[in-house]
Amino acid sequence: MDKDRVEGAAKQVKGTIKEAVGKVTGDAKTQAEGRAEKLAGKVQNAVGSAKDAARDALKK
């Protein structure tokens, strides 16, 4: 499992929490930052998945 996948998943969780805090407190900026961080985590996770797939393909 690539480290990008782990870091991406952590960013997604952090972004989800930040988005929820922004929603509860009515802070649109925090909510938007959380959404952006969650999206960045999804992208990083996808990069890690691609690296894993490439690594697995080279092993075969």
C-alpha cells in the first residue's frame, strides 16, 4: 500500500471534520477549506492507487 493512499485517506478524514465544523459553526470559509482538503485527499488517494497498480503490473 502506497504512502500516498494513507496520507490521502487522512486528508479526507481531516477535511470531512473541518467541513462539518464549518457547517455547525456557520463558518463558510472553514467549510470550504474542509471541502478543498477532502478533495485533495481524494486526489492523493487516487495517485497512490495508480502507483500501487503500476507496481503490481510490473511485478507480473
